Amino acid sequence: MEKKEYYLYVKGKAVPVSEEVYKAYWKITEHEKYLQRKDWKHNVISFSALDHDGHFVDNIIDEKIDLEKIVEVKMQ
């Protein structure tokens, strides 16, 4: 039986690799896809996605809630 050849593409060029490297690469790649699908399904967003303009803290503050008022009421 002829030995199967394994290739991975790097910058559009086929690079011969061992079966072990090939399977490890695809295991990691498929796991990343699985995690992305899971995040999408459960509406998960990364914190880094909120930092689109360099002002991370300003983007996560919920301005619909008056936190100072809530604390003031609870302290009374």
C-alpha cells in the first residue's frame, strides 16, 4: 500500500507535512471553529470586540442605569 502524503497550505503553497502534524493542525482548526459556532449560538462577544475606538471603558458603561442613584438608595 502506498503511503499517503499530507499537505498544509501556507501563503497559497502546499507544504508537505507528516500525518501527525496534519492531524494536529486540523484538530486545532476544527476546535476553534467549534468554539466560534458555540459563541455565536449563545451570543457571546469578546471584551476586545468592544474596544473598537480605543476607549474600552466608555463602551462597556450602561448609561441607562443610574448606578450612583442605586448606591445612594441602598445606603439609606
